[in-house]
Amino acid sequence: MKVLISPNFKDMYEPNLEIKQFPDGDTYTRIPQIEECKGEDVILLHRLYPEQNTKLMELIFLLEALKKAKSIVLIAPYLPYSRQDKLFKQGEVKSAEIICSLLREKGIEKLITFDCHFLKKEGEFEYGGLKIKNISLNKEMAEHAKEYLGEEFEVISPDQGASYLVEEFGGESMKKVRGEYNEGGEAYRTIEKMEFSGDVKGKNILIMDDMISTGSTMFKAIENLQKAGAKKILCASTHGFFLKDSLKKLKETGVFVSDTIPSEVSEVSIKKIIEKIIKGEE
Ligand code: R5P
């Protein structure tokens, strides 16, 4: 078995792949040990975010070079385009499905990823013809939250899509409704309303979601909980993009994420899980 490590995994392991850019921005990849990969089972560690389009192109090139491998398992902690799994308007495409089919066609036997948005639960799945193992970090996040909130807290998700993260802790979910796409160049649907009727008065609350993008979901959830009289509020999410000034604002309340996408508040590490996968124990 060969383990190939992309430079964008250097926070965890010494990279052994070459990935660069030509002066014009085109992507360059090289697998120095390509001969040793022939006929072998390969585990490829490559992050697909940030710069998702470039990262996907790098992946396609790496997979092309690995055509003679026996099998390829990709560990990509966050799967980009995973939020576009439904059609809202005529003429749109399900980009989540397209990406998964592409990865399958390019030779991936299995994708191992974390809290994949469209799967909404942990386990083994097949989507777009691609086998996917989806690992949830909800237990790790709840455990880590104890450092801030002690043993006594409730876990709440800001929308029903993330309810699978909180159900095993007896947690409730808010009801989020998004509106139409905004005018202009950004494909963004603002939050029309977010409803919550739980009793949180005087309680410590951990808000848990699969991702923080612009932060709007967390801001609304915090507002709801503050109005309902919650004591301490802490935000946690598997993936943290922290677009615009969302990280600065969320730090005022309290926030942590995992290192699926490294950031200054990545406090839950996926490294132990990856080690188990490499040893064949996960
Ligand atoms: C959506 O359903 C996801 O679970 C997240 O709640 C959402 O993507 C977060 O986006 P934002 O931070 O922009 O509100």
C-alpha cells in the first residue's frame, strides 16, 4: 500500500507529491514515486478546499498519473460543491453529483470525507456512482466543547439538515428558511427566517453545524438563543470557511472548528482518524 500526501496536507504529514503552478497559473503535478504505485493500493490525501476548482484540477491530473494503480482511496476532508445537490430553478445542475461522477470516472474506488453536506448522516454510501465513507465529527466536537462549557450543556443545530449531528445528544434543531437568490453576481440565498421554540433559558448551549460559510446561519442562531435567554453560547462546526469577517464576529461569542479546513480556530483534529484509516482500522 502506498500513501501519497499532497502539499496541502503539510499541517499533518510530510508531503511526497509535487504540486506547483506554471507562471500563467496552469497546474503542474508530479508523483515522483509513480513506478512504486503500479499495481498497488493507493491512499491519496488531498484537500479540495480552499481554491476548490484548482484543487479539483490537481486531483484529476494526479488520478491520471495513477491509472496503473490497483485501487485509489481519496481522503478529502471537505468535498466542495456538496451543497448543490438539489435543483431550485430550471436550467441549474446538481454539481454535487457531477463532481462525484467525475471522481468515479477518474478511477477513485472510494472517497473518505467528513460531514458531507448532502449525506446528512455517518456511514457508507454511493452517490453519483461513487462510494463514499462519511465520518461525522459530532462526538469529537461535543467532547471538545466541554473545555469551554463544562459538562452541563445542550447541543442545538441551526437547521434541520444538521439535525443528525445533535440527535444523539438529545438536541433540537432550529428551522431555517432560505429565500430567493440575491440579485447580482453572487449565488447566495439569504436566510428569510429561522424559528426555534426550545427552552434554553439559563442554559449553556453548543450550536453545531456541518459548515460555517458566511456565518449568517450562526449569527441568526445566536440571536435566537440570546433572545430566548441562553447563558453561554458556543459555536462549533466541522468545516470552517469563515468568509468575509465572520470569524472575527463569531470569536466574540466563541467558536471552534476541525482541521478539515485549517484555520486559527481549528481545535478538533482529524489526524487520529486518518491514522486509523491508513492502518486499516477505520
Ligand atoms: C446549510 O444548510 C449548512 O448546513 C450551513 O448551515 C450553511 O451552509 C452555512 O452557511 P452560512 O455560514 O453562509 O450561513
